[in-house]
Amino acid sequence: MKLLFVSPGWPRGRLWGELGFKFPSLSLAALAAVTPEPWDVALCDENIEPLDLNSDADLVAITAMTPQAPQAYRIAAAFRARGKRVVMGGFHASNLPEEALQHVDAVVVGEGEVVWPQLLADLERGELQRIYRAATALAMEAIPVARRELFQGKRYLFTNTLQTTRGCPFDCEFCSVTAFYGRRYRKRPVDNVLAELELLRRRNSFAFFVDDNLVADRTYALSLFAGMKGMGFKWLSHAPIDFAHDREFLRAAGEAGCVGMFVGFESLNQDALAAMGKVTNTARSYLEDAQAFRDNGIGILGSFVLGCDNDTPAVFEGLLRFCEEARLEAAIFPILTPYPGTEVRRRLEAEGRIISSDWQDYDMEHVTFLPRGMPVDELQQGYDWLNRSFYSLPSMYRRIFKAHRSVQVFAPMNFGFRSAIRRKGRVA
């Protein structure tokens, strides 16, 4: 039997749809790894190639984040009209399974690797159920090595993505990750990770750990870094800003080849940080913290949430000044987005402040709620201005054109974001 995995495309005119550098879906490659041998498996990523609706697949499996859900539903409708069975998983379907079931034959809720073989067996017997939900979380030693051969011949920047942990010990109210994986921090055996890295370095010396917080367990991370030292990788991942407070820990990451971290600063306002549950962040030490990352050869892709209740129109210029003073190598400025399943959505719904549930606008680029500190239009315009200003040539020169080992990653990233922002403006 034939199985087609589909990753829906982002709409044109959206930042993530216009970015030239693409990364593959690790979750689909992981599901492929637990697909029984008789199945013939293929992958289509609409972000880099057209989707053939006349595929001879017996089953179509779609994963989607919330802004991709409308396109996922359109894809499902097209395949079902051709007599195909369609299943869906991922963050959106897991949080709104009943909605998804209006468009597909079955929904996988949560981590799919546990129930995927059962779903395929049920389909072969003609007994496909409507919802598949794992009774227990996947044992971390059972995380399979992704079937990256599915990525061959596709125009990805690189395919060395892997995961070492799941879950996050924190519970930020805007975060959909905790809603999906939970707060229990689960870890793959370090030896398993190092063995996978040995396979990956035959292809490419760059790697990206998709973990939402790679360094939440110090002992575990130090063991991983010790094993990676000398492997020759240049790698990136996610870490909280207070990682900078442990200089020995930070130095170990740098010595293991870390050249960049995605860091959630979220706000320069300490009251706003407290309100969103970002308990690890201390705004007054941000400049010193950013310098500590740089001193260890680690660049920063910073993230700042716009539209918190404490934000006023002054937030945009203040953030630009800070990012340039801190010489952040890159940054994103997501508009607060009340994703299904998050605490912030429950709060804003209770306050009657949700103004749109048009899922394609849940891309962190559009205002979908009533902010307190400014009108909707001012928040939207401020977001657009901040992105254009941060990725202007003068700002890029001030931030990244210095001798630093992370420039090899962040200079192309800046030009990629700049080009995407310019294309987005032309499409709009």
C-alpha cells in the first residue's frame, strides 16, 4: 500500500511563506520511521514543490500548524473527492480534533509515533477509527531515527534536524508547545543522540536541535555537549535567556560547536514578563546576557512578543534600540497570537477580546485580538515598521558585520528575512 505525507504550504504574502530557506518536517520523517515495511512512503512539501492531487496513494497523512489548517482542509477535501482516505495530526488537529474531523477521516491527537502503526493496521482491516490518542507518552529511548531519505532531491537548506527532549518545565501562557507535549521534561538517552549525530555528520556539518529548551536539564545537556565536543558540528537550538547566567554551562555549549540559539526575550517590561509566566527572564540583565552568549561564540535569534497588555506604541522603537544596542544577530517580533489550547486564548476568550478565528491569520503576523495599550491598526503597523527597520541595511550593518564565528549563519539569515519581508510587501 502507498502512503503520502503532506506538509501544507504557507500562503503567499506571509513572512513564513516568502522565506527562501526551508527546513523539512521532522515529525513526518519520524512517522515514516515507524511505518511498517510493506508501506511505500512518499513526502510532498507544498512549500517547495507542487502537490499532485492525482497521486495513487491509498492514504494521505497531513500535519499542520494552526495557520496552515485552512490549506490542510482544502487538500483533504481534494483528496477525499478523489476517493482517498485522509488523516491529520499536528498541533492544530490535536487541539481541535472535532473541527478537524469535519474535514478528514481520522485525527491523531498528540505524539503520533505511539499510535501510528495501529492506525495503519486498522486501515488495512477496514476498521479505521475517528480519533487516535496515545494512552501514554512515547518512551524517549524509542524515538526513531527519522527517515531523512524522504528529503532527498528537495530544496531544503539542510536536513540535519533532530530532537533530544520533549516538553518544557515552564508554562508560558502564549505557548502551544506545553499544550502539546506537556510540562514534564523527557530526554532521549545521550548515546542514542550521539549515534544519530554520527550518521548526520556524513551529510553536513550543520545541525539544528528542534528542542524547545535544550538546556533545561543541566546534567543531561552537559553530557550531550561533552559527547559532541570534537565532532565538528556547527549547531543551533533553543535556550532561555537565563542560560547566560551559568558561564560554565554556556562555555560548554560553545565548545561543543553551538553557533546560535533561539532565545525568547519576549518583552523588555518585567511586569509583562511576569504576566505571561516567563519566570526565567530578568529584563534588566538582557544586555549583559546577550554579551555572554557572544563571548562564547553563540549568536542570538531573539524573539519579542508584541501586543502584551503592558505594551504601548512606544514599544516598537524601544525594541529596535535595544536589539541594536545588544547587537542581536537576528530577531523575530511575533504578534501575540491566541492559539487553540493555550492559556492566553482561554483568558482572551473569557475577556471577550478575540476578534478573529480565521486560522490563516494565526501566523504571528496579524492581530486577532483586542490589545489594551493601542488600537488594532497601530499594533499591526508597528509590527510591520519594526520588521522593516530591523532588517534594513543600516541596522544589519550595526548588528552583524563584526568578526564573530556566528556570522556565517546569521548574515545569510538576515538577508533571507530581509528578502522575505520585501517580497511580502510586494505581494500585499
